[in-house]
Amino acid sequence: GHIMEYIQADIWVRFQRMRGHEVHFVCADDAHGAPIMLKAEAEGVTAEALVARILAERPQTLQGFHLSFDHWHSTHSSENTELSQDIFRRLRAAGLVYSRSVEQFYDPVKGMFLADRYIKGECPKCGAREQFGDACESCGSVYSPTDLGNPYSTLSGAAPVLKSSEHFFFKLSDERCRAFLRDWTETPGRLQPQVANKAWEWLSGEGDKGLADWDISRDAPYFGIPIPDAPGKFFYVWLDAPIGYLASFKSYCAKTGLDFGAFLARDDAEQIHFIGKDIIYFHTLFWP
């Protein structure tokens, strides 16, 4: 799947360059989250050592498929930490971030709070079994893992227990966000029609079918970017992962002498993303 995306993007980039356009082709390893932490634990190494090894091996793959990336970076970088924390502070100053106590599933065997993808159970909407804790692959519903029927931890098989924790939320339900997204998704040429229609299902829904505020924090132990002024709290990987595109470009600018801020502010500059269809939710709602 990754190689397919890279090749599709590479074809588009080469075509634009043949047309005489200036293109800066960047990407990065998506390095954070519970899966990386658990993989490193299984290998008996630190998460930092694991992602450094993968990054060092990356050029062989890219060159082997003749991919023309200008720069490859990692979301586990100083640039991504700086940009993610800056964006968080700006959102908080704008009144779009708040904190509240939530009940969250905790694995009593592993001794950690469970990420959505490490919980399975029955979909609260259609009843399909073996569905993950964030979305149903059968009916497409999005929900909280605490809504699942008969949940269990995929790490230990244990029945998770509910524990309270203070979490940070992005106020996606705010009318400012809804108005922005309505305009953003309607802009001609921005999204494929099928993708725009899917985004509109979320935007036009009310109540359980509408836009819910987004939980953007995770508790230690977690491999991620620390949340400012909140010891033991880290950004959920999907907050910093898309920002990693900007972080990779900022690293590239530092190496090539481009002015990062000035380039992004140009009226004729565009960001084009090649993504998998399974992450439309994040790239058409959260990231914009």
C-alpha cells in the first residue's frame, strides 16, 4: 500500500516537473504511537532506536523503486515537535482546545491505557463482531471504544477495565470548524467527488452522526510528542502525523536555503497529499 502511494505520487510529481512547475516532493516515516512502542518492546530495544533503524534503511527501498523524493524525514524530529506544539498552543489560545476527565479502557495485564486499535468488540451500531475501538469496518460508523459490546484487549486478551484520566480535546464541533470545513470541502478541485461526499456525511450529520470533539492526548507510557505544560501527556499520533509533512518540508528548507515561512505564505503555493482511502477521516476533517 505504501509503495503504491509513493509511485502514484512520484508519477504526478514527474509530470508536474515536465510541465515546468516547481515541485518539492517530501515525506516522512510516521514514527509515533502505541504500535511502535510495542514493537520496540517486543524487540528489546528503545522506540528511538527502532525508528532510527527504519529511517536508516528507508533509502534502499526508495532508490530501489526509483522514487524521486527530494527529502525524507521522520515525525520523531525536532521540527515536528516544534510545529506540533506550536499548533497546539495556537488552537488552545483560540479556544479550540479544552481538557476534561474521561473514562478510558485500561489493560490490567499490560498496565497501560489501550489505544483504540488495541480494543476489539461488537459494533454498537450494527452489531458486527471483531471491530476495532474507533470505527466499524462493516457499517462505517465512528464511535468511542467504550461503546463496544463485549470488548477485549488485543494485547493480552483480558477484559479491559475503565479508569479515569484527564484528556485534551480539539473542539471539532465548534461552529468555526464546521463552517471552515464546509467551505474547504466544497472548494472545486480540492477533493475527489467520492471523498467530498463521504466528508459531507460527517459534516451534515447531527448528534451521534455529526462531528464530535476529538481526543488528542494519550497517557504515558506512550511514544510521542509531549504536550506542553502537561507532564505524562502526549499528543495522539494522528495530531502530529499530518504535521509531519510540514516538518519534513521545514527540514528540507533548512538544507536547501528555502525560506519555510515565506514559501508557505505564497499565493501560488499548493499542498498536494497522496493518501490511502482508509485515512480520509483524518485528512478531510482533522488535518484541515
